[in-house]
Amino acid sequence: MSGNTDPIQPPKRQRCVVITGASSGIGRASADAFARMGWHVIGTGRDEERCRDAAGQIAAVAANDGRVDFLRGDFTEMRDVLRVACEIGALADHVDVLINNAGGVRDGQYRTSEGLEATFAANHLAPFLLTRELMPLLERAAGERPPGLVRVIAVSSAGHAACQGMRWYDLNMDTAFDANAAYCQAKLANLLFARELDRRVRDRGVISLAMHPGRVASNFASHADEKMQAWMAANASVSPEQPARTLVWLATAVELGGMGGRYFHELAEEQPAPQALDDAAAAKLWTESERMLDRILATTD
């Protein structure tokens, strides 16, 4: 008999992270960090030129055969979310971490081509739909890793506390619209979704976490009203790299594997407002979100 009888080890699988809103700000800083760790980074962004520039610059710092792909998509449009999800499936056969970061605040009431209020669409329904569509890829990754290492992370906001509860009679804010109230409701929806998602998928090896990034020096408020932009300009802010450190920690820290459904800020757990811990509201929001998407997608097939 010859030679080496040691069993042949399969090649180490490259980890894959999907980051929405990755062409600038927190998402861009997070994508940069994952690329430096040698991950396969799939980023999304609204602007084609910014996506192209980000892809090139992040790929230039990628280490250990790190791979970078960028997809352009308008996350106020659910059809675009479905297209992006399909394109992600063509780029990767598994997803270890999904970071639902894209979102923002608007300066008024905008309706999408599908009849949705743009703030609720981009900040809540888009991540809800993208997560649903990518769940088979997340579960495939979970089947190959110890429990709790495959994660879905929601970027929410302390602004969720300003919303006393979901506007069940009018989630789409068809009446009595207020731009900042719409944003705060969407950020509360992020936390309720993260909570209900964790309840539903934890047993499949996937956990759901949420975080508050703080006031960040980015283009977050570029479409906000003058009052919001003035408030952002007048108050101290942190660089995108600071909350990106928390996002990378939430994505990779082994000790967080049993802490699904939790809310974090600056590398530490925080207690969200009581309305974000309402399990009945979380379950109801899931049902209402499914109903809204079913109605929209039934008319766009």
C-alpha cells in the first residue's frame, strides 16, 4: 500500500453575505469589512453608478479570494425585490448572513407603481419579501453549519420608540400622512418582523437579530424633509465604520448564536421599546405583510 491514507478533506466553503443598501454608508462599510475577511459579498443599491464604483473599490481590498458582486434594485418596488432575489440565487447556492440594511426617510408621501407608500415599502415590505425569497439559501447554509451561525440581521432605529403601535387600520398610510411618523412605524415594523422571524426559523438553524446604528454620517437623510436634514446636520454623528463593526459582530460572533430575537447597539444588547416586544403584534404584522404582498404580486405576475 502506498502513500497517504488520511481521508481527503472537502474544500472549505466560502461564506456568503447579502447586504442591501451596500453602495454607501453603513452597508458599504460592512461590505468592505466582509470582503477583507474573504467572504463572498453580494451587495445591492439603487444607483447603478454607485454600485459599480462600490463593487470595484471593495473588490480591490478583498482578501483570501474574497468575491464581490453588486446588484441594482429599487426596493420600493416589490417586483424589483423579486428580481434581485432571483439574481442572488444565480450568484450563490447558499447565504450565511442576510443584512437587511436598505431604507431611509422621505420628505413626503410617495406612491410606488404598485400602490405602496414608499417608506413602508422600502423599510419593511422589501426586507420581509427578500428574506422570504432567500430562506431556502439560508436554510441550505444552516444545514452545513452548527446551529445559530446563519443569521438575518435587521437594521432598525431608536426611532421605533416614537411609534406607539402599528397603524393597523392603515399600514400604508393612505390618510393623515406624516413622513417622520411613517419612518418610525417602519422601524418598529423591523423589530416586530425580526422577533416573529426568529420564532419561525430558529428551529431550522437560522436566527434573527436587530440593531440600532445610531446617528450616522451618511446619505441616509438625503431624501428627508428640511427639518430632518437640519436635525441630522446639527447633531453629532458617527462614521459608517462604527455601526459596521456591530453588524460584523452580529454576523460572526459565536456567542450570539442563542440570542435570536434580540436588539443591539454599539456591540451590546439593548432593550427596545415595549411595543417592539409585543408577540401578538409581531404575528399580526407577519400576516398583514403576507396579505399585502399577495395582493400586490397577484396583480404583477
